[in-house]
Amino acid sequence: KNKLGEPLEQVADVESSVQMDVIVKGSGDIIEILKKRGDQVEAGDVLFRLDPTDVLIQKDKAQISLNGTQQQMVKAREDLENGKQEVRNGIATLEATIRDTEKNYNKLRNDYDLGLVTKIQLEQAETGLNKLKLDLESAKSKLATLENTNSLAQLEQGIQTANVSLRELDRSLEHMEVKATV
């Protein structure tokens, strides 16, 4: 028979054959830990949750910004259309005024030829007619500018930026639950 001696003790660290590092895509305070070191996990298991408060506040700010920019866009569109209509009305008024002024000018020319009006009166009428024609050209140019330029581009860009911010924040909220990948 063999004699039994003192039992052997051995100190060792036991490690899993597979270890994974957890890479967190979001940041914040941990509000709940669902799995601890050494717990067995499967893909998709929530390991812990981060506090979403800061991200939710940023999302609210982005939503307020988007709503404000959208309201500005509606008003700017209305103002632009009103401005275009105002210029169109001004053009129509100038065209009618020019027709009447041309008739008066032609009558003054006839009266000048007959000696009924002075040269100064005729020149004043011609100057007034030429001024109206310049005003008409200026109004037409202004209308063309209003129709051919995008004065709403900055607001459109603001809406796009706010939408992108909201998508980024929604994605950040998805990362508030840290899940096992394997």
C-alpha cells in the first residue's frame, strides 16, 4: 500500500478559451449592467445600458432646430412668391403707364410741330417716358433674378443638416444598449 501524503494545492487562474473585448460605440454613464465578467452570453444579448439622457436632449434640440427651419422655409417661400407677384404687378402697371405716356408724348410732338407746346415741355415728356422704360427694364431684371436664383438654398441646407443630425442621434440611441457580438 502507498501512503497518502498531504494533499497538493495549486494556485491558478482559469480563463475562458475564447475572450472578446467589448467595443462601445456610444459614450455615457452606465445605468444598468445585465451581464457580469465571466457570464455566458450569446450574440445579441444586452451586456449593459448607457444613460441616453444627453443624446435625447441633443435630439430634442435638433428636432426644434428642424421645426424652426421648416417654418422659416414656409414663410420664405410665401415671401418669395409674394415678391415675385409684386414685381409682376409692377411690370404690368409700368407697361400700362408707358403706353399712356407714349400716347401723351406723341400728342405733344404733334402739338410741338403745330407750335402749341414748347421744346422744354416735349423734352420733359420724353425724359419721363425714358425713365419709365428704364424702370420697366429694371423690374424685368429683378423678376428674372427672383425666378432664376435659389434664395432658399441656405434654409434647404439647414433642413438637410438637421435631418442628418437627427439620424446620427437616432443611431447614437441605438448604441445605448451594448450587445454581445458573438
